[in-house]
Amino acid sequence: MKALLRMGETELTVDLSRPISLALDMEFSGREPRHFGAPAPITQPFAVPGFSGSVATGASCNCSTITLTPHCNGTHTECVGHLTVEKSDAHRVLPAGLLPAVVLSVRAVSAGSTSETTTPAPHAEDFLITRAALETAWASVGLFPANPQAVVIRTRYPATAQEPSPYLTRAAVEWLVARGLEHLVIDLPSIDRAHDEGRLTAHRIFFGLPPRSRALGEATRRHSTITELACIPDRVPDGFCLLELQAPAIGGDAVPSRPLIYLPLTA
């Protein structure tokens, strides 16, 4: 189904019946990526006396119990409640509808090859997503028909890179915030180092939460979201797109999510 959308003085045509999913499939095979030492997500029949929960074992229908850790299993979207005492549900923060967004392919660099840093200081063997790399990728995609509210970051780094996964420098996140980008989708397990002394510097900057603060009221960007462990196909080109953030209405500071992008149709 094609739709004509107006953004400012620009008209875009998109096919709403052909979104591209950026979510990892969760098949409960045990091979799904997981983070921070979390167990694999599992699904098992809900069994009670007289009902096995599985048609394969004689039940009238299938009924499963799913166990997972949203922050660590598969594609997930999180809000500032990840860092605060007060509860904030990610699904309530998600914006409705389509967001103007930009896809950027960014190459991670070794910590020793850049002056950019974060808190705590990166280890020499770490790989970083820098402001310089983001600026280069942004400049390469040209003009936009509307100011992006969201950014989708596809990372490139050597296959020989060891743990931890690449993460963002302080300057990189500050640059995203200065650009007015309110929603971040990235293919990394976290925008911070996996073991960072509990600082979560990049998260705090993106959510506008001061260092060491745990108060929701002190966050200046409570409307922002971070989606991690996305899967961005190579067939998705860098440049302008429309983003839809889908998530179930399940309480929690992080929920499994399904980001969808729509590419503008060319004449």
C-alpha cells in the first residue's frame, strides 16, 4: 500500500506494505546472541495436571511460557527507567507513527588510534564508535527532506576484534544529542562498555541524566529511547528513511522490540 507523506515542503512516497525489519529473529534455538552473561531465552510448554501444553504430546492446543531478559536477549528498546529508581515503561515512551530517520554505516576504530574517550577510560584493545566517524558518515549521505528525529547506526569493525563489543565515545553521544536525535537504533549489545564500573556514560548523556543521578525527574531527555542489538541488513542503504518503533505493551524499562524502516520510493 503506497502512501504519500508530506514533510515540510517535501512529499515522499513510501510503500507501507513493505517495511524492512531491523529485529533479530528469536527462534529459541540457543544460538541467539546474548549479552552480559545472561542465559539464553527459553520457551517451554505450560503444563498442569491433565494438560501438557503441547499438541505434540496430546494437548488440545499449544500454550508456552517464555523466559527472557530483554536487555540481554535479542533486539530491545529501553528508556531512561533503565537508570532510575522511579519506574518508567519503555513502551509508553515509544513515539507513535513514522519518524524521519537516517541510516549511517560507521567504522569502529581502536582506542589507541583516537583522542576521543569516555568514562571510565577505554582499554587499549577496545574499539570505539567516534564522533569523527559519525560526522563523516553523516556528511556522506547528503541532504535530507526533513530533519531526522532518529538515527540507525550500522557498525563495521574487524572480525578479529575481541570482547567487549565496540561502544560509543562521550563525544559521539554528545554529537547525537546536539543534532536533536531523540531515538537511537544500533546493532551493538550496548552503547556503553559491557563492564564500565557502572558508569553508563553514553546512556546517561543520551537520556540527559547527570552522573550518579538515579532520579527520573533529573533526566532532561525522558522521551528518548535506545534500541540495541538490532540487525541492519546490508541491503538497507545509508541515507534518509522512515522509522517505526514497535514494541508490546509490557511494563519495564526495556522490552523486546521490532524496529521497522520504510525507504522512500523513487520515481
